[in-house]
Amino acid sequence: MGKHKEAIKLAIKDEFLGQFRSAAAKAGDVLPVAWLHDDFMASLSTKEQQALEEIVSEMISDGLITYVGGPKPTYALTSKGESIFC
């Protein structure tokens, strides 16, 4: 499952960054809560949810996104994350 899991993680990362890119997001902008929880996360299998947790941790560690708490947590784009769109 190593290669398959890495492919899933890359697809999730692309999906997150694609949401920011399509919204012309700037540093500090957040992923839409409805999209993240109702559309994206609701469609993931158990294995994909595990990969989501890993890639989100990696993206936070890499400084691309930050955690935004709340009743339905989401993630904000950082200035480093914004710079990869250039």
C-alpha cells in the first residue's frame, strides 16, 4: 500500500491546493467549511481519511497551511502556501 497511499496523499494535497488556487486565495484565506466537511471529507474511505490526516500534518509541518479551530475545523493558507501558486 506504500505507493498507493502516497498517491492518495498527493491527490488530497492537490485537491486542497486546487481549492485555494481556484478561489484565488491569499494568505489567511480558509478552505470553505461546507466543501471540506460536507463534500470532500464525506466522500473519503477509511484509508483515504488516514491519508488525509497524514498529508494535512505534513502540509502544516511544511508551512503551507495552518489549522483553524471551530465547531467544524478547517485550514488556512499561509504565505508560503500562497507562494507556490506563483
